[in-house]
Amino acid sequence: MIRHPDYATVERTVRERNDELRERHGAHHIGVSKKYRRGKRLPETCVTFYVKRKGKDVKAEPVPKHLELSYESGVRGRQAATDVCAIGWREPAGFEMRGGDLVIAGDGETGTVGLVFRQGASDFFLTNAHVATDPGAPPGRIRVRARSGRTVHGVVQRMDDLTAPLVMSDAALVRVPANSVAPKRFHGTELALDSCGEVANNDPRKFYYVAEDFVHVLRWRASIPAATPIRIDGHLLRYAGFHAFDVTFGRCRPGHSGAVVFCESQRGLTAVGLLFGGIQATNEVWVFPVRLALAQMGVDPASLAGQAET
């Protein structure tokens, strides 16, 4: 029994056995987290099975107390603890966004202005691909309704393919005319981002996102390395490679997708993630790494230091 196995080993185990374990034990998805008992967070690293409900009448094999780990070296017999978390009957879903200034896609769906930056003669913002259009449909023109009442028109320059068998990033890059955004301000508040960073497994930092003029506070809960079903615009897709966060202050809800997740650093604020969905019933948000999202859009995160905004 290994109480503190390497996260890479546990994530490898989940990726290799994800489909088999989900089907056998009736799990919606499987993650890597710390173990919880009566709401208290324990130090053991475990494989967490997220199920619709618990109980002896559930028609699935009980989750074993321990699970054998898959090592690259082929070592056998070492095990990690498991945990079971009930997420309720509501399916995880994309949050369809609002948050900052309102984004209106060509099909009428709404979203939010997330990470904004300037390159050359144009301004750009990063948001979710599922806000720009439905899976499999080409994007239309994008409108941003600013607080001043002005409407800014944008064009999707690049976006992730949501029809891929496994979605590892849900991002869209939208170009708007230069000087469309107020420098270093979000609804009149200074929120300039100094850099782009990463989220670590079991990350102890306090994280934030801003939506509907409210600063939400987050705590890292789990990494979700393998295929996980999520409903996006009526389509059941498979996402992987993201982090789950508990919202410890505020409530997540439809309208929050596309928000930038950030934390405080010595020099200011550091962007770490792009929120795309979650589970409203358990007040949990799901977040892709922002560096990956930017790289998918052909943007070097290092080039944004000191000039990106939420």
C-alpha cells in the first residue's frame, strides 16, 4: 500500500484502465485527488471514482478499497487507496458563459471575454470553442457587448476541434479591432495578468475567477487525466487532461465558461486556466491549462507577460 504515490503513476493507471473501471464500477469519471472522509481532506493520494449516487442498490460492482498501480518499469503489487464521490444526477456540462463583457456568437449563444491581449494592430481574446459555435459547425461572426453599450465585432481566427475523439483543449481565439478593450481593466478594476503559469497536482494555492462582477475563490480538488463524458450544446463529448476545482466562495452556474482562472504571484496575477464547465450541483468547475489553450491557438504564453488581462 503506497500512501503518497507519484501523481504521474496514478494518472497513468487511470488513463490505462479508465474505460474498464468506469464501466465495471458505474463511475461517470475517474480522477486523482486527496482522500476525503466526512468532508475532511486527508493526506493520502487516491484514485477517486465519481458516481451519480452511492448505495448498495447501485447496479455496479463495488469500488475496491485499493487499486493496483501501473508503473513504467513493470513493477507489480503496489497499490493506492480509492475514494468514491457522489456528484448527483445532473450531468457535467459546459457553462455557456457570460462572466465579463457579453460575447454573442453567430448562432445566438452567449459567452464571456476571457483573457485579452494585443498583438500588432489587433486585440484578441481567448474563450471556449463551444461558445464560438456548436461542435462540428463553422463559427460565424462574434459580437461583444461592452459595458459602455458599444458593440464590438470579432472574427474567430482559430479554434479547437470539438469533434475530435478526445478533446484536450476547448479554446477559440477571436480577433477584434485594436483598442477595443480598456487596458489592464476588467469592469473598471485593475486586473492585469503578469504571466501564465501551471496548476500542480495537490496545488495548495488559492485560485480565483471573475464572473458577473463577482470574484469566485477556488481550491484544487483533482486532476482528471482520462476520457470523461461532458454534454456540450446537446452533444455528448469526451474531454481529458483537465483539473477540477471546488468553488469555496461563490456559486458556479451557466454563464461562467470562458473565465480565466488565476492566482496571486509576487509580481501580480498569474493566469493558469480556462474554465469550460463543471458540475453545478456540487459547485465544482473544470479547467483546462491556459498554457495549452494558448499553444493550441498558436500564441506563445511568454509573449503575453505584463500585457494580458482577464
